[in-house]
Amino acid sequence: MRTLIQGGTLVNEGRTFKGSIIIVDGQISQISEGHTTPEASFDEVIDASGCFVLPGIIDDHVHFREPGLTEKADIDTESRAAAAGGVTTYFDMPNTVPQTTTIEAWEEKQTLAREKSHVNYAFFFGATNENTGLFAELDPHRVPGIKLFMGSSTGNMLVDRREALERIFSTSQLPIMAHCEDTAIINRNMAEAKQKYGDDPKVIHHPEIRSEEACYESTRLAVELAMKHHARLHVAHLTTAKELELLPKNKSLTPHPSPLTSKITAEATVSHLYFCDRDYNALGTRIKCNPAIKTQHDRDALRDALNDGRITVIGTDHAPHLLSQKEGGCAKAASGMPMIQFSLVTMLELVDQGVLTIERLVELMCHNPARLFEVRQRGFLREGYQADIVLVRPNAGWTVTKDVIQSRCGWSPMENHMYLWRVERTICNGHTVYHQGRVDTSYIGQPVLFR
């Protein structure tokens, strides 16, 4: 199968240029700069005129809810949403039912994805207080990393014992992706909020409960442990300006960081980069997530950190719930929102606002996830790499309506929002998996390989 993509503007490795791409049997065979007319014949010619051609987005942080929570979402529906959003690869988190804290549970997810995932997939292994003995059994070529909940009440996935944390950081040879919130501080804040505001405080108080202090103290501990044990730490969904003080400025990320400080990286999510606490008044619990969306000052600090290297990766923490589960306030409403379908176009909106360049967006959403987790042959437009490619069109205004939402939950905090950028086509391993509003549900993606 030979495919030609021509007429578009390629964005890759810090450069933006007119060019064409030839795909042969799912891999990028040739990249040509300028206006060239290849002499060979093709099975498919894609006219990318007026579009920007990017590597497929790698989302390092999603919750696709399968197995066990499929009333909210499953691998089929959420990988459809990924395809519609230009995301060609995702890494799924372990807090499902059963939790992905055994080798058997991890293998079950692989089996499900081989049957149902319409884009490429990988699954984190979850740490508990007791399971570090299993880390040596994990295949480093198939597992992106260890997910550590340092602030979570999800079953037994809260790791709250110092000796267990020491074991995890001293034992793991894989990157440790940590959810950092201090549970004791959160519990204290919730008790105080209930005394002031009643049993279910309004969602505007969520950032007071899941506070700056709770995030900072937990992130500080994670950084301390990582430095002590020379571990590879990736802090998930950073939310505060204060936490940024713990991170090094480093505009480039090499596949094998040598300075100790470069072993500590952080992710910001699209939600924390786009929303701030002022948005609770309009959107309420639709933007309730953990850690909480905080102040405009915090949001602006995260935006600044996109350009100085303190934020290495942009993910989504895509976490669907039914709207009925989002009813209530801080105590009762579920935390999490579906964002994967609209992550790329939302960040492109921030490009238009001057928050970052489109070249930096590609660095943060494509190149750096591939470098950080040492993904094989993905994340770049390079000859010999898998043809994971997304075409996006500027100045193509459209509005988010319920009928375009692919996630099973059927809602989005971006409903009724008008975007000027549109995902025109998503290509996964050389196959068009999304085009003109339709996902090819007959297509199944590939397992991601690492290192």
C-alpha cells in the first residue's frame, strides 16, 4: 500500500516547511521538502493543501475505564474519541476494576485493546503498598511505566507508607508517573470545608480542599525520593505555580537524561492549561477534577512553563463519568472530565493566542512523550517511523455539539465552544482512521513498544 500526502505544511522537530510524505505499508518511506511531484504511482493521494501536517499526538495519561467501569466509557468508544482528536497513541492508567496491579490484569487489558482499540495503546502498571516484587516481572519493552497514586482513595492504590514509597523509588527501573496530592491535608481541608459550608460544599471550594499545599507537599516528597534513589520521576498533571519551583528549566529532552535533575519531569493537562477557578461559575462540576483546577495565576504559570522546559509533556487525564455522576459538589460529584477528542484543537487555540508556537506544541504533545518513555518509531515525522500523522486545518470554524462527541459519556466541558482549528484526518500506522467526521471502527491499532 503506497500513499502520498502532498501540499501540506509539515511541523516536525522545530521546523515548519512545505513538503510531502510517502507512506509504504504503514511506515514513512520518504519526506520531501518543497513542491515536488513524485514519479511513482500511489494507491492513495491525500491533498493536504491548507493543512498543517503533524506527527500523531501521544497522550501519556488517559482513563478509558475498561474493564469494570464501562458504563462510563470503554476502549472502543474512547479510542474513537482519540482518533477524532488526532491522538494516535495513548497510555492508559491502572485504576480500573480490577486494578492493573497484577501481571494478569495488565495482560487482560492488552487482550481487550487487541480487539477494540482503534489507535495505538499501552498500559501503565499500578503500584500498591505491597506489589513492588512484581516490578521485575514487567516487560520494559511493553510497559511505559509505573503509576503511583500518592494522593488517592481509589481502593488499595493509595501508597501512603513511607517504607513502601522508598521501595517503589528504589526498585523501579521504569519511569514512575506520580499523582501527587497529600491525602492528610486534603482530609483536613474537607473536614474544615464541611464545617463551614455543609456536607457537600459547592464546587467553587474544590481548589481550597485539593489545595496548593496538598499538591506541593506531595510533589516535594516525590522529588526528594526520586533524587535520593536516582529514580526516573514524571509528575502527572501539575497544577500550581509553587510546584514549578521544584522543577528544572530544560528546553530540550534527550532520550537518556544525564544530569540528575533532568530525570525529573512533569506533565500539564489541557484542562489545567485552559481553565481556571473563574470557570467553575459557568461550568460547575463539569470541570471538577483531581488535582483541582486552581487560580488564573497558577494557570498562567503553567502556560509560561511550557516554553522553558519545566513542563515536558501535555496530556489530558481523560476521565469520563456519566453526567449523573457529576451531580453535587466537592464531596459528592465525581472528579474527572473527557478531553481527549478536543485536546489538540484546544492547544491550537492557545497557539493562536500566543501562549506557545505550533512547533512547541508538537514538541510537547508528540516528540517529548516519545523521548521520555523511549517509544519506538513513533512521535516524529521521520523516514522509517510508523506513519502516525494528523492533518489539521486552520480557519475552519465549527462548534462542539453533542452529536460530534465520541466518548460514551456523551458530554464535554467544551460543548457549545467554537473552534477555529479542525482535525481533518488522523492516520494511524498509515491507515486513515478518522476523516470528515467519521471513525473507521474496523481498524485496530498496534501495541506500543518501548526502549
